[in-house]
Amino acid sequence: MQLPENVQTLIEDFEFLTDWEDRYMHVIDMGKQMEPLPDAFKVDANKVKGCVSQVWLQTHYDPNCDILTFKGDSDAHIVKGLVAIVFEIYSGRSPQTIVDMDAAPVLKQLGLSEHLSPQRSNGLKAMISRIKAEALSRV
């Protein structure tokens, strides 16, 4: 599957950062640039199960365009950045595209796979699983 342009740009941005510390800071900066999720949406129904940190995910489906968009937040800076990365990969796409798209190769190219703790890796997988389940319910 050909990667969307914004995902390819994301990979290129990370390739430019050769040091893991720089990549780590870039992830945090991406989280800081996300629009905050209003407190009204920080409810149990929007919580992602399986994340050590608190992560909330709000899904919006536009049936006219057949597009899913996501908003979210976390109480941890690095995790909020991971949320931003996952949204960059999946948000604004059709449910079928989301179901078909595998984030693992992208995350590997970003250098995240080998640098995240097992807990953060599990949380990242939980976010992706939740997004895919949301998409699958609309396919």
C-alpha cells in the first residue's frame, strides 16, 4: 500500500533526526501542537483501555465523505505525542483505508519500535486497536 503524503512527510521528518533524544523531543513537540481535548470528552467511554497513562480518544465519522477523524489527549507528554503520531497515520481516512493500513512498518521507520518501553508499546497498540475497531464498525 502506498503511504499517504502526510505519513511519508512524517517519516522524512524523523529520518532527519538522527539522534534518539531529538526524535523523543519531536514526539513531545507533536503532542504539544495537538489541539487539547475538552474536558467534557475526557470520560470513561473515551478512555483507551490498555494504556498505563490516561489516554482519551474521540471519534467523529462523517458519512457524507466516509471519513473518520480523531481527537484525543493524554496526561503524559510522550504519550500525547504518540497519540499525535497515530492520528497523523489514521485520522482523515475512510474506514476501509484505516482497516487496511498497518502502522507497524511506519512506526518502525520512525524508530519508535525499539525505543519505547513495553508499557508504552502496549499502550500504542491499544490506541491503534481502538482506532481499527472504530473503523471496522463502519466498514
